Amino acid sequence: MRLGESEDMSKNPEISQHSIIRNYFHRIGTFSRNARLFLLATVLWGFAFGIWMVLFNLYLLDLGFREDFIGYMLLLGGLVAGLAAFPAGVICDKIGRKKSLLTGVAVGSIFNAILVFTSNPILLLTVNLFGGFGGLAGILFWVAQAPFMMENSRSEERTHLFSINWAAFLLSSMAGSFAGGFLPGVFSSLLGVGNESVMAYRVTLTVSVVFLFLALLPYYAIKEKPYQKNSETMARRLSLKAIQSRAVIGKLVLTTGLKGFGAGLIVSFFNVFFKNKLQATPEQIGVLFALGDVMTAVGTVLAPIISSRLGKVRAVVSAELSSIPFIFGIAVSSNFGFAGVSYLARGALMNMAFPIESNFAMEVVQTEERATTSGFTTMADRIPRAVGSSTAGQMMTQGNYVLPYMITSVLYFLGSTLFLTFFRKAEKVRVSKAASLEVKEGE
């Protein structure tokens, strides 16, 4: 019977596509209460993140700081957060996902508020180490997300939850980007100050902090089952003796590190690139960032379908390699319109791979190693990304805005091809084992 149904679907693509879409929305409808609360929190902090990403670097430039200072902030915050990522994974395993999410967002909100109301360079650097979206507090929050989604979803809906969560973040970030682009103008009129004044930026960034605080409410409402703490001591977990999937985690760390360094060279400086090289206004940057989130969200929603057709590994690699020509497009353009289109295409393709790759990483390690693996991969992303950001800040201060994009293209190519080399066989083995288990259960 199943074979006949499969043949009918293959003969009639419209039936097959309708079935895929119906199944997609059915999976979303089965999400647990915890998963829905988690998605609501994602919307709130995603809006805060969108405002922050558009304005904070511009705010620093308006305070009189240069690109190299922004690079130093990213370097210090990223290094500390990266080094803390593995211990954060172990802590997350010890205290549970809910407490990790609450702690990360609560402390991060407080430190973001401090960042908005100081212009002292030493204080900015110090506070950035411990708080914000990329500091010590934030890293516990980032590390807890993937294990939380794994533990609050069933296998058949898991890729959908990862993808919908990423899409929810992107769409809310899009709204935040719009707000970040236009609210400074609104506040400048209300306050009687210039459109790109420090005060207008500061008030808008305060809105971001408020929404970050609001994200605490749905996290608090999550009802986590009594957490089964790992009986191993913290010292043993930190010594790495308990890790069984060392080779797999090592490969994930290498490929993530290459792409993380490449991302650090360009991603944190997109707003600076568009403002200083192409003379874009905050409104233009806000609209572009928002459109980028829309494009990426569309790609992310389609990710489970693409993943089911190509497999997770091939889907990730295809998307990442396809983004490389558009990185060149941004670098060589002297026109904001052309660079903007390239930015949209690059973001949609590169970010579409993220939920698939994150889901895959959680599947290829032992259940008790998920938070630890998340910590390792986060560390592998943050430290190289921080070094890349500092390097790019130095280059841009000297007027070289193109070289970072060239280096990024090479690193993305290396990281993606190595990922394919390492894991294409591993995915086939995993799928084969899963199929065998299903057959045995059916018997």
C-alpha cells in the first residue's frame, strides 16, 4: 500500500507537493507548549537583536570611535565568550536549559543597558566582555538553545522546529531592523536633535533593551521536567574524559571555525561597509537588513523540504557554496543597489544552512553530549569570528574594504568542502541505522 502511494505521488508532482506542504504545517501544529513559548521568546529577543545590529556600530562611530575600536570590542567579547562556550555547555547540562536561558537573557539585558548609557571606552570594552549578545552571559543563552529544542520536540518535527525558530528570529529581526533604521528619525523629531545624533541612537537602543527584558517572560513560563543531572563531576566533564564523540566534534569544530573566521571578517561590519564605502543612510541600511531577514526567513522555512530532498549535508554545502559569488558581488560593487541585492542573496543562502547544520550536529553525537557539543561549536565559531572582526577592523581603518570579502570567500569554500568530505558518509550511515530501527519496531 505504501509503495503504491509512493508511485502515485511520483507520477503526480502536484499531489506530492501538496502532501509535503500539508505535512509541513501538520508538524508545526504538533509543537509542544514549551516549544511555542520558546518561539515567542525568540520573537521578542529577535526584535531587540534587529535594532541592535543596525544601530550599535553606527552609534559607536557617532560617539567618535573608529572601525578598529569596534574590532577590538568584537575581539575581546568574542574571545571571552568563545573560551567560556565549552564550560557554558557543561553548566547548561548541570543546571538545565530553562535556567540557562533565563540567566543568559537576564544578565545580557542588564549589560546591554549599560552599553547604551556609557561612552567611556574602557567601560565599553569591560561591559562588552561580560554581557550583551556576545559576552559571557549571552554565551550560556546561545549554548542552551539547540539542546532545548532537541529535548522539546519529536524526531519527525525536529527539523521543522529548528527551522521555524530560525525563521521566527529572522522575521522578528527584520521588524527590528526596520525599527532600527527609522526610529532614530522619529526620536530626533520628538527630541529636537539631529537624525543621526547620539541621543536618537541611544533612545532607539533603549527600545531594544526593553524587548530583551520582555523575552524573560515566556522563558519563565516554560515548564521543564525534573532535570536529570549528569552524575559526573564538573572536573571530569571539563577534563573531556567523558566525551565519546571526539572525532566527530573535532570535525565540526574545524569546519565551524573556518566559516566563523570568514564571517567575522564581514558580517559584523556590513552596516559600517554600507555607510562608509557606499554612503548609505541609517534608513537604507535598516530597510536592507530587514529585507535580508525576509529573504533568509523564506529560505529557512524551505530548509526542511530541501533537507529532505538532498540530505542535511548536501543541503548545507550547496547553500554555502552558492553564497560565495554574491560575496564577491558586495565587495566589488560601487553601487548600493547592486551591493544590496548581493547582500540579500548571500544572506539567504548562507543562513538557510544554519538550522540544518545545527540539527545535524545534535544528531551525530551522543544524547548526553549535545550541550557540550553546542558549547564546542559555539566556541569554534566565536573565537575565530572575534579574531576575524578585529582583523577586518584594522583593514577598514586603513581604507581596505575589499580584502576581507576575498578572504571570506576562500574560507567559506574550504569550510564547506571539508564539511562535505567529513560527513557525507556519516549521514548515510545514520539514515541507514534509523531505517533499520524503524523496520525492527514495525516487526
